[in-house]
Amino acid sequence: MTRITAITSGKGGVGKTFVAANLAAALARRGRRVLVLDADLGLANLDVVLNLFPKITLHDVFTGKATLAEATLPAPGGFHVLLAGSGMVEYSRMTPEVREQLQNVISEVAPKYDHLLLDTGAGISDVVLYTISLADDALVVVTPEPTSMTDAYATIKVLATTQGRRELRILVNQVRRPGEGRAVRQQLQAVVDRYVNPGLDGAVRLSLVGEVPTDSAVREAVLKRQLLLEALPGAPAAVAVAAAAAQLPE
Amino acid sequence: MNAPSLPPAETLRLDKALQLLAHSGQAAPPGEPGSADWLQGLVDALVDLSSRDALTGVANRRNFDLALAREIDRVARSGEPALLLALDIDHFKRVNDTYGHVAGDQVLKAVAGALVESVRPMDLVARVGGEEFAIILPNCPSAFGETVAERVRRRVERMPVSVGPGQTLTVTVSIGGAFAPQWVRSTPGLWVERADQQLYRAKVLGRNLVQLEPAAVSVVSNEEKRLLFDSTSFQDFE
């Protein structure tokens, strides 16, 4: 069975796409067949992270100019990607057509892979929420900053109340000391227990899949236009992402 | 750009329009026949007529579609909450079959009246299908949604409808509701679909019920923030 995981964050700029690409590479290294779908239709930058600038993208698939097979590319980390490409701004508004297109793409590619990672856009728009609704698991990327935690909490609240999700995964990025990830999860869980869970049937449980330390190697890899796991696999952040990949349900 | 100049009123064929207004029980437009004010009044009356349901007098489908599109854009920009209710008269076919179509029309009119009376003047009540109605409630906080919808449901339930000499009956409505996504661009079609899904649930669960989609509460209160950033548990890890 293909496991579909949506990677989301609420706030932008917390390393969501970095996490998606490197988790994919780590899963591929574990022998899994992985596809990352650039579901940030309006403002994608997975292409930049992977240094791939293909001629054929999801946009061409949506407009019927290319097939999914033609738009599916091998990425440096040993996995496949479907990039949104530019010109997708028109799809940032949820319409029945966009919904159907996304659904078709996912059901068509899913059987060929063990893992499908959906890199969603920032924010809690209905496109983002709909994309997450197509996934088995939701992974919320958060950093130990108040703004990121607030947006992650809002995302958790919305997913719990509108999608009935009771288990959400947390990855804490850019932690400054060991254990900070656990503290962030615990803090989020405490607020969820106090303000969200009392109104629900069944409690929302947040599980920590990992904490990734602030690491200059991340910036180094980005500047080199390389995947961290490829360029500097021994860096602390790379090791942490690989460990998080092992925590994802198979 | 200059406004296009209008031809003189006496060269226009207006008899049908005037006939239609008279037939619909509307007063003739005020002012000197043929004057600009009179023409404006005539156009306004026609616009009003074409935006109302002929039987019940509430907004028709055309007017509803327009208002819904406007509201969803307004909500996306302002972030104000707005509720859409989808309503359906329970077992309406039975009313028609048992008491006849005239009685059916009486029921439709009475229900439309009850809906209008149970919401605010700013809310838009529309007849969107045979026995289907919809209400757009701008600026309706999610905490009040249930109360408002329940008030509408009870009002209909308690209203006797006279369908003939000495013959009254009562009807009920099933109500589904969904809030517009705040701060987000969406489409009227999806909003209607979400409200309809809840209406379907209300029907399945036994009718004469209100079912609202749980509101996506993405607002984080100050109390929540305070607890979120509560430093004590952070310090445990230092």
C-alpha cells in the first residue's frame, strides 16, 4: 500500500520543502520507492531546492499538454518528483476542476510508489487543506519560534476539527539544543489538550517524528544547489532527517 | 466616458414591461410617464422583479448566485465569518400528493415567510429549487451558527399553515450549514456543496434537524498563545 504523507507547516519559511526533499532522499536510501509531489501550486520552490528546471511540469499535465509519465522526473536523491512549474498561480484558487486534477494525479501515480510526499503550500488555504485531506498522514513542520508555533497550532486545530484527524506528526526544524523538539511538541500538545481536545470526540495526539538541528551545512547545501543528504550526508541536520524518515509509518 | 444618451421614452415599447409590473402587483413607477425618473423607476422595478421568486417573493436563484459570489469574495478579503444555510422542506412531495399543489404553494409561501422572519434584514433568503431554500448570513460568528439555524428550524416547526377552510398543517425543514473559508479565495460552488453535504446528513439522521459543518477555527486566542509560549516547560529542557 502506498503511504501518502502531506507535509505542511502553517507558516512559510520553516524548511518545509527542505524537509520534504531530504525525507524523500532518506526514504529512497532505505529502499523505498518515493515520489514528491509539488502541491504548492501557486508558489512552488521544490525545483529550486532540487536544482531541476524541467520543460514539462504538472501545469502541462493539468492543461492536457503532457502525460504524467512525461512530467515525472528523477531527482538527485534517488526519488521521483512531479514539479508544479510556473503558471500554476491560476490553481491557487480551489475549484472543482483543480480538485479533480489533484485527485486524478494522485490516484494515477500512487500505485507505482511506496511513499508519496505532498509538499503543500504555506498557510491554511482550502487548496492546502484539500491536499492534506488526500493524505493518510499529515506531518507538520515547525520551528521553535512563536510565529511558527502559532501557525502550526492553528493548522493542527483546523485539521482536527475539519478533517477529524486525531494523530498528527510533528517535525521540529532548526532546533538550537537537543530536546527542544520534544519541548515544542509537548507545548503544542498541552495547548491542544486544553483548548482543542475538550470539544472533540477522541483526543488529538501529536507525535514527534524528529528534531533537526540548526546546521550551517543546510545553507551550504542550498547555496551549492544540492540536496543536503547527497552533499553532506554526515552533517547533523542530515543525520536527523534520516532518523525522522525511519519514524514515518510505512 | 460619457453616459450613452437614451432614446426618448415615447420611441420605446414599454407596454409589455408595464403590463408585467401591473400583473405582478407592483405599483406603476413614480413620476411623469416618459421622464428620466419614471424610466429609472421602471428599470428598478423590473430588476427587482427579475431577482425575486415569483411565488414566494424571496430572492430567486439568479439573485442568490450573485449574492453568494459577492459574499465569498468579501469574506476572502475581510476575513469576516459568513454562514450559508441550505434548507429543504421535509416530505414536501407528501404535502403535494395529499393536499394538492395549491396547498403545496401555500406551504412554500409560509415557509419562505418564516425564514425571512427568523433572520436579520441583512441576511438573504432565497428559493433555489422546488422546495429548497438557502440563506446567506454575512458576518455570522461561528459560535452563533447553531443558534441561528435552530431558531429557523423551530420557527418553521411551530408555524401552522392554512391550506384550506379549517385545514391547517405543519411542516418541518432539514437544515445544513457551512461557513465560508476565511481569508481564503474559494468558489461559491464548493461552499454550496459543503452546505448541501450537511443538509444531506440532516436528512439521513432523521430530518427536522440542523447539521453544521464544524467551523475551521484557525484563529488563535491570546489565552492559547499564552499557554503555547509558557516558558516553564521550555526551561525544563535547558
